Amino acid sequence: MPLMFDFPFEELKNYQGITPRPADFDDYWQKGLQEMKSVDPQVEIKPADFHAPGVECSDLFFTGVGGARVHAKLLRPQKTAQPHPAVLMFHGYTGNAGDWMDKLGYAAAGFTVAALDCRGQGNISQDSGRVIGNTLHGHIIRGLDDALAGRPEKLMFRSVFLDTAELAAIIMAMPDVDPERVGACGGSQGGALTLACAALEPRIRRAAPMYPFLSDYKRVWSMDQGSLAYLELREYFRFFDPTHQNEERVFENLGYIDIQNLAPRIRAEILWGIGLMDVTCPPSSQFATYNKITAPKSMTIYPDYDHEVLPGFSDKTFEFMLGL
């Protein structure tokens, strides 16, 4: 296999990651879930401007941790057996939920579809966080100075991860949705959020991440891949810790929002798509998470592909979700 910049494939299959796992990691997320459940989501559903035959298209809003109003696109089949399955969709870094069109196939197949707009990214979901120090342009490092000061609950991705679990709970509570037949999917950041959602909401039945982001930050850094999606790591050190005095503590705190540390909580069946030439989310960073999942799992490998469209994987994902 043409793996030129990462571990040989045989080593990838056993790689366990090098980013530290904070000693209070489980307590951190337990408290996060308790905070999420203490917030009144104030769910609001409004008719969307987009219309399609046989599908009810709506804008869904809810209140997440920190008081942010978070948006998701919601599609519900008008005629289907009750109750029916649902699928949650998560988008790439700095992006948005995308067009309605690419969700209609699931709705036509009898699924409720909810596509999250991540708070503070390329959409209308609010970022209500108040943090000290820099925010630069990246959400990985947003709240990092607070974390270094002993307040890791201020990390931006903590809120985003909890938003995925809150959206799942909202959809599962809908009277026409079978809460035991809910799946999640997405690529890059969306792949990471798919796994975070499955870890924080154990009722997620199936999850299909494609080359997930936000995994094994220290490995990415050690490979000198602090560019592209992970550029803010390099810029954080350049601007705020040029002699790396806090490097160990930085990576330890990033461990709170590292999906490899959430992976053992996952109970959903996993279908994973990976390109072995991925320089944006290196294969070793992905295997660090995949190898920690104890639930049923399979990986579809594209030896010659980078961080790009993986031919046929969307079709495999659709067929995978039809099994809910």
C-alpha cells in the first residue's frame, strides 16, 4: 500500500495514540452531560423555505450549554410507518449543514434527518462562549488558555460535542422516531462529531465516520502536519508559547476533546472510511481512535486517496443506515 508518510499499515492496525488522556477524563464528560441535561433546550421548529414532495422540511433550533441557540436542518417523511428510523448528519470544519437536496434520499427512504450546524462556524448557530486569551480563528484552541488556567470546561469543542448529544436526544424524543433506530454520519470534523455523538449518546445504533478529525493531536504535531485543518496548533505555539514551555500541558488539555479518548464509550456499530494518503487527518491519528473502539466495526480502506471524496462510501453509508 502506498503509505509514504505515516506508519506502515501493519503498525497502524495496532497503534494506540500518544496524546495524553487526562486523569479526570470520565468525570469531565459526566459533568458535561449533567450540565447539558440541566439546560432547557427550548426546542423550536419552523417551516423552511425549501419544499420537496412527500417531505416536511423545517429549521430546528435548540438551546445548548452556555445558552447558545443552535440550528439544525430537519427533514421528516410525511407518510411512513410509525415509528421510523432517523439519521443525524455532521459537517466538516468551518462548514455548515449544506443543501437540503443531499438529505432527501434518506427522507424518501422513511428516515427523519437532522443535520447540525456547528455553533460559531459557517452557519447561523450561535457561539456564546466567553473565554480569556486568544480565540484566533480556530475552535481547537478556543478556550485553551482557560483550560491551562484550570477551566477545561471552557474548551469550545466540549460544547460542540455536547450539542451532538443534545440533538440526538431531541430527535429520539420525537413521537414518530424509534429511539433505538438512530444513526449518525459525517466526514472530517463531521466524522469526529459522529463518533463523539455515539460516545455521549449510547443509544446511537449505527455510526459511519469518514476520515475523522480531532484525534491524537500530539501525533499530528509530531508528524509536522500542523497545517491545513490543524494549522491553529502551530499558530498557537508560534504566537502564545514560542518556546513550548507549556507544550505538555497543552496536549494534556487537548486530550479532553480528543475523540480517541471517547472511543471506548461507543456502543454503536461502526462503518469507517479512510484514505491512506490523507495528510489532513493522518491515518495514524484515525487508527488511534478506531483501535480503541470495542463495538462491532469495519473499515473501508482507499489506499491511494487523500482527504477527499471516497468513491462509493456515501452509497455504503446509505445502505448501512438502511439496516437500522
